Amino acid sequence: MDSLLDFLHRFWSDMLARTEGPMTFRFLLQPLMAIITASIDGYRDATAGRTPYFHKLLHGGRHGTRVETFREGFTAVARILLLGVAMDVIYQLKVFGNFTHPLETLVIAIVLAFVPYLLLRGPIARLARRWQQRRGPP
């Protein structure tokens, strides 16, 4: 039990320490890239008349299964995730001198890239759909 508590304490203190020091620009860069990707995909969803992404992910939809929906979103942010992993590896090499915390790397990459994409793609699609409806038919 003590080893689990030690792990959790180190994990969270390391996560909070990442907000300062080298490579802090990634806390802006990765979410910004995820927002841009979510905007593009959300607009495409609205144009194609597809169900909003997060709703389709939770409830399924007429355009595929949940697994296919998750795979689609993951593929859309794969480059951003890989960039996040690379930046965290560089951070660990600079701060710790080696790459010893792969779980932290995955958590940071997912939180900074996939979570904003997941949360914003659907609302952006809804906004785009409303905007398109106000504009009227082409």
C-alpha cells in the first residue's frame, strides 16, 4: 500500500512540475492543435450531417460503431499525440537525464491532445450546423 501511495505522490508531483521549466509551451501548443483539428472535423461533421462525435461515441450512431468512432478520433489526433509524446520524452531527458516515466508521458499526451479534441468536436459541429442553417441553402 505504501508503494502505491509513493507512486501516486511521485506521479502527481511530477505532473504538476511539468507546468514549469523546459517545454512548457506544449501546454498551449498541443491543446491549440487539438482545437484546430476538432474544428476542422466538427465542420466536416456538420457539412456531412453526421451525429456529433461525443454523442456518437457514447451512444453509437448510424455511421458506425463506437470502436470505429473512437478509432476515427484517435487517428485524427495521432500526430498531435506523437508530438506530445516526443515533447515529454525531451522534457524527461532534460529534467531527469533519462526516460523513466512512460505512464506520465501517455497521460500528459492524452490530456493535452485527445481530451480537448473529444470535448470540442461535437460542440463545434453543432455551432457549424447552426451557422450553416442561418446562412441558408447554397
